[in-house]
Amino acid sequence: MKENISVGKDFSIYPGGRTPDDGPDSGEEFREKFLVPALESHQYLSIALDDTRGYGSSFLEEAFGGVIRKGFTKQDIDKYIKLVSENPSLIAEINHYIAEADKRSKRQ
Amino acid sequence: MISNHKGYRKRHRYTSMFFMNSSHIEHTVSCSKNHTKKLIVFPASFSLIKNNRSDVIKCINKIEELVINLNGFHGKIYLDFTKVRVVYPDAMILLYAEMSNIHNAYKNIRFKIINKSNSKVDQILQQLGMSKWCHHKAKVNKTIIRKDVKYWRSCSGVHVIHKDYDKIVEQDGILGSIADATSKQLYGACIEATKNASRHAYIENLRNIKIASDKASWWCFSEIKDKELTVVVCDLGVTIPYTLPKRREKLFKKLISLGKKTDADLIAGAIENPLSRSGEEYRGNGLPKIAELAKQQQGSMIILSRCGVVGISKQGRMKKRNFKLPINGTIVSWRIPIVSGVYQ
């Protein structure tokens, strides 16, 4: 089963900082609300990224790189999470955070 | 700068004395045993990069000194803007942040603004809400608000900018007048600048004045002028050059070994070598994100921190400059073109 979500409609038009300490709508909150449950239940998740004001790097890193630190693999993300955006550099940035977190997890 | 404010002295009929303090002059008026009135006179050009930078900083530092000295007394500080002719957002936001902090941390300090009615400065102070803090009834004719003042916007906060972003760019349709990709880059840059301010800027208080970072840790302005939107974020924290040797010793030593010792060198080094003070490898993308908008040639950017200034032009070229007198904080400013709409 596949679920489609839009960050702007289902989470917030104003994605915040890294953790709740930075204020509302943080990357950690997004990860725990959508990414981790989908990966835990092996559910396919399509995420529309474009209907927000934008993203800080800390939000994206904590949301997507943080998934690796929670014990999931890059292959899990590639299999179950689909990123949708008209901006290829946004998807490249997220993939970069995932790849970097994955590399670090393998070093440890 | 005003050395003898005769009209003011005559009007108030107080006994006056004057004393010089480097290049700017503070005028002290004693009116009774427990009441003193202090006058700070601002220079003609209100900028931290162009002329009069040191005068502006001395005036702001003097306010801080007076607040410390007056705290607990029935003091009033007079801010004289009658000489100011040119106002730049970088200097105005630093004054705004200092005044806001004093307003939050020292309830007994009172300010009084001296200015020409309906002047540009009066309109800006009114537009930003500073007149209200100072109980200054600006005689601003709302029907003739200057075009270059009308679009000044401000907000402040403790956490990241979040919904308040719309306060500075959404009003009057500004958001629709800048390219969508640029607007999203700007939002991300503002998130990182405000996050850096709230997380990292107040790790120590190096100043004598109280910093009420629980009330506001950053301040933000926007201005539209000459078909460009300028957004400025300011904090009153420890500055990037101060933090670098403490938190990123390796990078600091590397920069020093390469002869990069100035504040501007250290700021540029922090932009080009991301890794935050937390030491966790996955953190520290904030400063590069702040600079990305300019690096991708969607606009220009300037960072002022302590004595250093680092600018990245629309063409992506980096320039560095150092001044003698430091600012107590960090100011990040982006300037992006307006591509459509009524502001063109």
C-alpha cells in the first residue's frame, strides 16, 4: 500500500529547525511522524516537497539523515520513500544528507 | 555630529555640562538630584559598512554604557536623529536589536527620540515600532509615507523564524514578486540564520549588559528599494570570530597557519568549511546554507561579525574587509532582485 503526503498540507507550510528545541515543525518531528512509521511498517511513502516556504538544511538533515541514525539503511529509504519535487537540487540535497549519514553509520 | 545642542538646552532650561568621548559627544543634562538626561547624537550616515561606521558603533555602545550606569535610577536617554540623512538596514537593525533588548531587560530605562517631524528616520522608527517603545509620538503623515520606508518590515523571535517569515516577505505581495526558487532559498537561509542565533550566539555573555535572549534572540528586517528585496537577520551574541577558536580549534589553527588571522578571514573560513560547534559531523551546514543563495547567483549576501565583513556578490565572488571597531553581534543580509509585480 502506498501513501501520498504533502509536507505543506500534512505537516507544515513552514518547516522549522532541527529539533523541537528550535521551535515548532522541526525535522525531528517530521521524521517521527511520517518517515519512521512508514519504514517500520514497510509502507511506501511518496512525499511532495514543494508546497512549503522552503527548507533549512538542519530540517532536511535531521529528518532524512536522522532516519539512518535511527537504525534504518539507505536501501530502506530508497525502497520505501519517494521524494517528489520540481527542484532537482532539493532532492539532491536530501540524498546527500542520507548518503553522508549512511557513510558515517558504516564507519562506526 | 552635534557638539552643542543649544535649542534642546534652551527648551529644557536645565543646567548642562558637556564631555567629549572619543569622536562622538554625549550631552548630559542634570535636572534634579536623582534625575539625569543623557543625549546620544547619531551621525549623518547610518551604516556599518559605509561612512560613519565607528560613530554609529560608538553611539550604540554609549547607549549600553548609559543603560548600565542609569539602571536603578530615574534616567532617560535622549536619542537625537536630527543629523541622520542616510539609513541602511545593517546599522538600523543593530540599533533596533539593542533597543529591543534594553526594552526587554531593563524596564526602568526610558528613551526619548529627538527628530524632525515626518523625516525619513521618523517614518522608519514609526514603521518598526521603535517610536512606541520610546513613547515617541511621531508626527508622521500617513498619506505621504515615503516609498522607501513603506516597505520596511520587522520581526523578532526566540526560536527559528517559522511563520514570522511571512511578516517580512508575504505582506503586500512581496513573495509573489521574487522568483519561487529564490524565495525558498531565502526561507532556508533565514531558518539557518535564526537557528544559529538561538542555538549558538548566546553561549556566553561577554558584555556587561543583560541579554534577554529568552525574550528575543534574533531580529529581522526587510526593505524594498531599487527593485531589490533586502532581508537582514541580527543577533547580539558572541560573534563568529569569537566562537571559531573555541569550538573549531582545528580549523582555527589551520586558518592561522595559512596567515588567515583577521575576523573576515575567520568568517570566510567558517563559511567554506562547514562543521558546527557541536562537533557532530552531520551538523554545521547552517553557514553554507546561508551563503548558498549568493553562491548560486540568486542574489548577494553580506555577513558582519565583530570586526569582519564578508560579502558574496551576485556573481558569486567573495570579498573580505575588516574594520577597527567591532560590533557586538552578527548581522547577515541578503539582497535579491524583484522580478515582477508592483515593486518593479
